[in-house]
Amino acid sequence: MILKTYKYRLYPSKEQEEILARYFGTVRFVYNHFLAERKRQYEEYGKSDNYYTQAKTLTNLKKQEEYSWIKEINSQTLQHSLRHLETAYTNFFRGTAKFPRFKAKKNGGSFTVPQFCSVADGRIFIPKFKNGIKIKEHRTFKGKVKNMTISVTPSGKYFVSILSEVEYKPLQKTNAKVGIDLGIKDLVITSDGIKYSSNKFIKYYSKELAKAQKHLSKKTNGSMSWSRQRIKVAKIHEKIHNCRMDKLHKISTDLIKRYDVICCEDLNVKGMQRNHKLAQCISDASWGTFLTLLSYKAEMNDKQVVKIGRYYPSSKTCHQCGYVKEDLTLKDREWICLHCGNVIDRDLNAAINILNEGLRNISAGT
């Protein structure tokens, strides 16, 4: 049994949109209110309330007349918002995330329904929505519902992510191993010589996006025309994101189907983005997201992703004799080994070296 998420487009009625707006607004208020409270407590006393204390405070808050409107929202949803805040604080103090930020209305919104939710007849059923909300069921839902997260994008589209527990049959083993090099010219180059073209969606939509943003800058902030133009800009950003994720999913799935062991580099993506000449290309490539997709799909199918050290000179080292070309630059797409005379394709050579180093790490148990 595994946990799997199904994401569907929602088509709420006008009345349901108003209720959803109250949900988004109230959940955002609760999160921001208690985040501000925690910050104040920490500044004054050096410590702050935990989830359980804040849950009790939330119950008392709803009893106050000025906050009586909070009672219109499912209480478990509000408590789950406090859970998210607790997780954000925990991750911050562990050093795995930045300090929690206040939620902004312009970024859309979301809320989670942890219980009493179901799917039936092309609709989802959650508390306060007796007639259900229509969904576009583009694939059949399977498994037992664990929870649902309703969200709205900045462009005004509604979605539901359904976390379910399902029986999953892993992909068939191939006993194949591969090394992959991540690049800008080609997104993925394998040690078998297969190349997957790079993401260039920002470049493709750059003129359309620049034109839309130019029109937005001329509108009066907060006006109706500004709001309409903001949605147009958001839709272009959404299109870029969807195209990128579609391509990353297809490539990662293809690699998982082909290979049982995939060796790759542990890239410092944020550090590489400091190069302003390459920052946009690196951002568009989304190497970090790609490796995340590859890792969870490998885990689902009982396969292995092996990361080698980020300082290993995979491009500079000849895979045949081990000679290291110290003066190799980014412009050098091919180079000749001064030791063995081998004509080397930079990216293919890196992929082969990554495979060899990854297999050595497996043998050494590191």
C-alpha cells in the first residue's frame, strides 16, 4: 500500500465559490494571526506556544463576538492550518526551511479537509458542501481517501488534491544502470547516449509575458482593469509551469521505466543561479524539481537513485584513462584527451563518469 495523490480541476457554482472564498480567507486569517502571535511571544519571552496551546486559543477565539464568523468554517480545517504552522516552525528550527511567511491573498489560497470527505458521481463531498462540488475526473480515482486539499490559483482556477491509500504494483525490473548529466543545452544526457531536450518555456513565452506585464504596469493598482490584466499575466505563468512540469514528469517516468539504478550529481542549484548569465536557463531547467520527481518515483517502484559528490570533476575527467583537464570551460563542448587522444563529448563523458562513480559508491556502501 502506498499514498498517492490525485489532482482534479474543480468547477464550483457561484454560490460555492463564495463559500470557498470564505474558507480561503478564514484559513489565511487563522494562519497569519497565530504566526504573528508566535513571533510576538518569541520576541518577548524567547519561546512561543505550540500547536496544542494554539488550538485551545483558537477555540476561545471563536467564542468572542468579533470573531464569531470563524465558526462558519469546518473546525478540523482550521486546526489543520495550525498543524501546517507547527510544521513550518519545526522545519525552520531544524534548518531545513526558511522562517514561516505570512500568506498573501494574491497568491491564491488553499485549505485541507482531513476527515469526512469523499468522491462519488463526478463530485467531491466535504463539510458545508452537501450537494458536492463538480470535478473533471480525467482519470479514475482509486483507493481510500485520507484527506483533500482544495486550492485556487492566482488565475482563478480551482483544484482538489486527493490523498489516497492505494495498492500499487511496482514497475518491472530491467537490471539496467545509467548515469545522467543535467545540462542547459540538453536537460538530461544519459551514459547510453540518449539526450532529452531542455526546457525553454520561459524563452518561448517571454515576448507574450513581457507584453502582458507591460500592460499591467500601466493599470491603476487595485482597479478592475488591473485585476483582469493580473489574471492574464497569471495565466501565462501558469502555462509555463504546466508545460515544464509535464515535460519533467515524462522524462523522469521514462528513465524509471528504463533503468533500475540511476546515478546523478548532487547539484547546488541555488549556488549555480548566482551566475546571472545562466540564472534564467537554470531556473527554467528546474533540475531540483526533476531530481525530486525522479527520487519519489524510484522509491515507489523499488528502484535506486544514487547521488555522487557535487565537487566530483565529471566533465573534466576522461572516462577512458582518468586524465583530468583542469582548464576546461563551459564553452568547450568537445575536447581531446592529451593522455590517450580520445575525442570526448563533454556531456556524454560526464554521464559515463557519473555512472562509474555512482557504482563505486554503491560497492563501497557510501
